[in-house]
Amino acid sequence: MKFVVLTSLLLVFAMVVPTRAADEKSPLEFKVDSIDGKPVDLQQYKGNVVLIVNVASQCGLTPQYKQLEEVYTKYKGQGLQVLGFPANEFGKQEPGTNEEIVKFCTGNYNVDFPMFSKIVVKGEGINPLYDYLTSDKSGFAGPISWNFEKFLVGRDGKVVKRFSPRVKPDAPEVIQAIEAEIAKK
């Protein structure tokens, strides 16, 4: 009798408490503003492989813009999207306005991948996209450590890898992960 009651209670509890799978989201379920202030629904990137990167113009890692653009150019025809999110939380290394950021990125690195309005990626006022990316829900919890942290999102909209800022966009482990996700059609 105790087994039946316990089993019944577990079944009731399972129906009342949502499972992790039921409340999982995708980073592609968020809406953000493009760098020119237009609303963008990230759902438009579903079905693509997406590399989400917080970027900065006055950082020792800023030359990664060149590698990001090269990787984007090489793989965009196969379904890769690189999404750049300027942020100023680390050493105040992205002090410029959105207009200044565009001028810098296009003038110095010929950036053609989508760029978005400057956001907060850590701490007070964190953007909901980055709140999700750094939470347990993404599978890769932990605060952003510095500029140029990278999240790889598979074609199914789930985060599959996270790369530290010092791992360059064209590092073998990043390229292998991108190619593996591109191969999943």
C-alpha cells in the first residue's frame, strides 16, 4: 500500500512540477535590437549554426573581429551566422555609441556579420539573452569572463559549446565544432 501511495504522489508531483525540458528555451527565442536600433527576432536564425559573441573595440582581443569575419565569410554559405553583441562591462573597452562601433568595425575589420545594439552581458541590467546564456538553462552556466566569449548554437537552437575569450574564432576546436554542427542538416 505504501508503494502505491508513494507512486501516486510521485506521479502527481511530476504532473505539477514542470521538467527541465518543458521550460528550456533557446537563445534564438529572444528579441534584440540591431546596431541601427531596429528590432530583431533571433528566431530568424533558427536552422542555422550561430556563433554568439560579446565584442569590444578597445580590447587586447579586438583583433578577433578579423577572425570572426573570416570564419563568417568561409561558412555563411553553409548556414553559419556570427552575431556580435558589443558590451562595455570589462575594462570599459566598448565606450562608443552604436554608430561609432559600426564605423570602427567596418572601417578596421570589414565586419559584415550581423551586429546588435550595445548591451549588458554581466551583472546589473544584464540583457535577457545573456541572462539565459549564462544560466543553467543553456547548459553552460557561469558569468561572462571577458570580451569575446563565444557560444555556439546548433541548428536545433540549443547551445552546444562555449568558448573562452582567449580561444580565437579560427582555433581548431572552434572550427571543428562549427563544422560538426553545419554537418547536421
